[in-house]
Amino acid sequence: MPVFQADRPMEGLAYNVELQEALRRLAPKERHIILLRIVEENRFEEIAEQLDISYSAVRKRYERAIKKLKRDLADKGARKDERSFSCL
């Protein structure tokens, strides 16, 4: 997850705070899958095995969580340019 944009560090830091808040608003199961996928860079197959759920369940939860994050960030007025959602 990028911490900030080098050309606009203050905006990047504000976005990082917004992203962290949006992550906290996710259900624990959704947040866990997001962190396993994005932060730890696990493949969906690995996540499914770790959580003892099907591959399709992992994909579905991940897709739903990403949609929620994007919607939440957009609703909170986060920057909507391409870089804003680059980690999602």
C-alpha cells in the first residue's frame, strides 16, 4: 500500500488516513482478505487454503470488499484520479 505520493506528500498522507479508516469500516472477514491479498501479496488460492474456504468465496469476498472500499473512499471525497485507487 503506498504511503504517499512523492509529488504531493500531504495529499498522499491524507489519502492514507482515509484508506485506513475505510479498511476499519469493512467487516473483519473482508478486511482480512484484503490484507492477505494486497499487503501480504498472497494469491487467491493461498488465501483459500489459509482460511479453509473455496477459491470462489475468496474471490467474491475480495471483489465485494474492493467495491466497498472504493465506494467508501469516493463518498468521503477521496481523490478520484487513477493513482488514488492504484493499491486497490
